[in-house]
Amino acid sequence: MAVTREGETESSQFTPNTDPSNTKEFSQTLQSFAESEKVQLSVFSQTLQTPVASERRRDWVLNVPEPPGLLSNLKTSFKKTLLCPLENKIQCLGKHPVPTLVSILNVIFPALSWCKEYNVTKFKRDILAGLTLASLCIPQSIGYATLAKLDPQYGLYTSVIPPLIYAMMGSSRDIAIGPVAVVSLLLSSMIPKLEDPTTNPIAYRKLVLTVTFFAGAFQAAFGLLRLGFLVDFLSHAAIVGFMAGAACVIGLQQLKSLLGISNFTNKTDIISVLTSICKSMHTLNPYSFIIGSSFLIFILSTKYYLARKYKKLFWLAAMAPLLSVIMSTLLVFLTRADKHGVKIVKHITGGLNPSSLHELQFNSPHTAEAAKIGLIIALVALTEAIAVGRSFATMKGYRLDGNKEMLAMGVMNITGSLTSCYVATGSFSRTAVNFSAGCETAVSNIVMAITVLISLEFCTRLLYFTPVAILASIILSALPGLINISEAKYIWKVDKMDFLACAAAFLGVLFVSVEIGLLLAVGISFAKIILNSIQPGTEKLGRLPGSDLFGDMEQYPIATTTPGALIVRVKSALLCFANANFIRGRILNLALEEQDEGVMESANQDRVQLVILDMSNLLNIDTSSIAALEDLQNDLESNGMQLALANPRWHVIHKLRLASFLKKIEGRVFLTIGEAIEACLTSKNMLPI
């Protein structure tokens, strides 16, 4: 069936005939159709290039409405972020109260949306995943609490309340909530500078709970105000390096428990830790080392050999830490190894999470420092959780709402600070176990929390003889997942500057401190942005053969120059006080070099007479950049050249018009580069504005 298009001639309509005997006739018809289309396109192109059409499009560029100002943009952003959703909900609430209330509850509690499709099959899978998760969570939580320099029960508390709240408010169906190694390290490395956990453990604990409250408050505020971009200040490369450095530091810290060393440094840098180990080797306990290293080998072999070779044995890798705790506890109890210097956990306070409202310190002299630490930990915890959640959401094909995640994390940590929990977030290792165990929804978090709660209520006495070395082994077994060598190689291959930020974060954490590592990573990331802004590159453009397109001549060597014209584009979205004079110098030098080459070749027709600045990349300019453009225009005129602008953006042309710059360049402003060449190199008279 032939398809007729509006405005098409009869000769251009055809129906292909697949009969072999008519192949030659069909070929001739197709050639005739192509020639007809080519003629029509040629006529259309010529129409566009007429002086009248070119002048009309030039008017489009010049006669634009006034763009919104700064206050208008801020007002619109605030209205879209907070007022409009609230106004819409209030209006709908008056007209349709019940459906609107249900809609509001679905927004606040995403669990209400997926529970409509929940069934027995999904519940069975979630129970299995939750129990598997609990078997890994219980020993890890105890270990991470000791890493944070808190009593073991606080790790278990953190695995009860936060997962329950997240299950109702979070948008991820796979993420496993609880204490994690990196956050525990941050707490144990930053808070001891304010309160010593050894000499004053109660004050230290109160400060940890206060930091947790501030971290939750910041996270909730980020979600409510839609400030998710703040998480991006920690770039992907910085996070890769920071995580690897933190893993090494955590591993070094755990050598104290694994080797049974008594005296150990409170510093985290590798030099201090290795020096402390060498000085304390005479206090090494061989029984602790044998127990810890034996079960470490067992956990690693199940995780990285059996589970990978036999996929159905993933549950063994997940339960290996719990099995190690049970077996090592029995071993110490039966052999009374604690009498031979093997350190044990001893008493763990059981029961429900006690209230800690009275322990929050808002009038302490350390409150400002606690808020600062809370902000750092809030950003790191959110970055890890959102990265983990998005990874697994992509695998299952659903969308993760970043703002809801921030709000959920904030509410759960605020509530956690009131119920004896420290900062909780998403754990990559436990989320991977949850995913492998076949979880369907966040109910697996609820099952895990209930299981931990039952353990707190009835099983804490059984952990009295658990050796501390086994907790070190469990933490050490989780660290390889934090070191991503393949990703570091990828960063090195793609972007050397990003790799510098990655390496700085890694080395800073490893050799100085956690804070310095973070500061170096963020500093180098900002330095990259500033360097690109202050000294952006410029591109010399040429026409691509057979088209009206212009591209970078270094990127497209087949591009050809236009005799008498130099076409330049700035590799920056902002022309401002920081880079305006630098760009002016680059363009002027390039124009003079091109002019000198034309003189040396004795070709007056090729001598540069026109410099066209392609402004399609520039989103905004300021008064300093306008002054720099005026200087550039004067410099070019003094050397026998003219300046023309092509495709300026909305804010750019508006500010140039207000500054009367368009009159100074005699109206040489065009919609495209082609029109600038056509008008300036073929026409001697330009209409002034």
C-alpha cells in the first residue's frame, strides 16, 4: 500500500513491486523519487538562505522575551518543591478527602502501595530472606558495635528499630538496614577526639546518640527540601577510594582483637597501627589468633569459593558468621580458653531497646562539633545507602526515589537516637545476601528485626563466652566487598583526574585520618570543577563535508575551514569573571595565528576577516565577561577583523542587549554559524541595531 504525504507530487508516490521481472523498472522509479526529493530539499534549503528568511531568524534571536530573574527562579523552585504539592493535596483533600488521604499516606509510606499485591508466596520468600539476613546481621551488628567502641548490645539495638521504620517509609525492596563498617569507623575515629570511650564511656555513648540524632535530622531535611544534590559532592571516584581506604583501616584496627594484643593505639593511620603492633607483639595471644584465623578462613572459603561454585549454597555463606559464633563460643566454653588469655564478650544486656531521650546532649560544649560530625556521617551514610539501593533496584527493574530514601533514613535515625541506636544505613554485604535469598519486599527487614529482637530477649546470655577474635574475623570477612579494584582500574582508564581524587581519598584515609581522606577527595573534586571553569578550552570549528554542521577540527579532521573566517567555540557553560580574560586571550591569540598564516601564504582571500564566536554552549555570562568581549572586539578591530556571535542562549542575549554590546558589534548576531558566514562574508552592509 502506497503512503501519500501532504504536499507530495504524484511522481513522488510509488508502490514497490517485488516482481523480479520489474526490478529494472523499480530501480528507475526509486532513482526518480530520490532526485525529486533532492530537488525539493535543495529548493527548501535555498529558501532558508534567502536574505528575508535570514533577517527574520535574526530577529528571532534579538527579540526574545525577558528571562526570569534570580528571585523569580528561587520563588518558582521553592513553590515547585514545597508549596505546589502541599497546595494540591490541600485542595484535593477538601474535594475528595478519602482518596487524597490514601494518596498522601502512599507517598509517606510506600509500603502501602506494594502491600496491595502482597501474597503468601512473597511472604514465604521474605521470611526465608529475613531469617538468612538475621543469621548474618546478629554477629555483624555485635562486631560493628565494638568497632564503634560501644557495648555489643547497641549494634543489636540498631538492627531492630531502624529496619522496622525503613520497611514502612523506604522505597527500596531489597536494601538491608543496620549498622555498617564505614559509619562505625567514622564514629570511632571522630568522636574520641571529644570524649574518650575508655575513661568516660557514658559521655562517649551520649555523644554518639546525639550525633545520630543530628545525622537523622540532616537526612530528613535533605529529603523534605529535595537537596539530594548534596550527596553528589562525594563523587563516585572519591567514594571508591574512601571505601577502599576505610576497609584497610578497619582491617588494621581488627588486628588488635585477632591477635589478642592488649595495648593498642587509638590512631587509625597505617604507620601508627603497624608501629603499635610491632611494639605489642610480645603480648600476642596465640589461642586468640588460632581461633580467629581459623574461622576467618572458614567464612571466606564459604563466601568466595563454595557460594560461587555452588549457587544453591548461598545460604551457607550467609550463615557462616553465625555458625562461627556458635562453634567458637562452644569451643571457648568447653576448653575454658578464657582462662588462657582469650578475650570474650562477657555480659550483653538483653531486652527491648531502652529509651535514650534523656541521654541526648543539646546543651553540651561539644554540641556544635556533634552537629558537624552528624552532617559528615549523614552524607556518607546516604551516599552508601542510595548507591546500594539503586544498584539492586536496577537489577529488579523498579525506580528508587532519592528524596523518599533520605526522608526514611532521617526518620529512622532520629527515632533510633531516641531508642539507644546509633547511625544505621544500607549495608552492601547484607543487601547482597537479602537479594540472593530471594527477598520480594521490605518485609524481610521486618523479619530480620523481629529475629534480632527475639535474640536480644532470650539469647544474649548464650553469647557470654563468645571470643572477641571471632567478631574481628566476621568484620574482616566483610571488608573485601568494600575494595573495588576493577572499578579503580576503570576510573584510571577513563579519567585520570577522577583517579587522582580516588587515590587521594584512599591514601588520605590510610596514611593520615578518615577526615583528611574525605577532605582531600572532596577538595580534588572541587579543584577539578574550578580548573575546568577557570581555564576552559576553546575549539576551532570547521564545516563537515556535505552538510551545514560545524564541528571541532581536532575531533573531526575531515572538517574544512571557511576562507576568511575563524569559528571558535568555548568549552564551558559559563563565561564569568574567573575565566573571561583567559578566554579572550585564547581567542585573540588563535585569531592572530590564523591571520599570520594567511599572510605568509600570500592569500588575501584566505586572510581572516571575521571571528565567529559560537555561543551555543554558554548558558550565562556576567559583567566581567561582557567587558572581556568588548576588549576582544576592540582588539580584533585594531587587527582588521570583526567579531560575530552565533546562537546565543536566552540569558546571554538578554544581558548583551541590556549592556548595549550588540550596537558595538553592529548587530552581528545570528541564529546559526552558516547564517553568520553568509551575511558577514557576502554582504558589506549590516543593519545597525
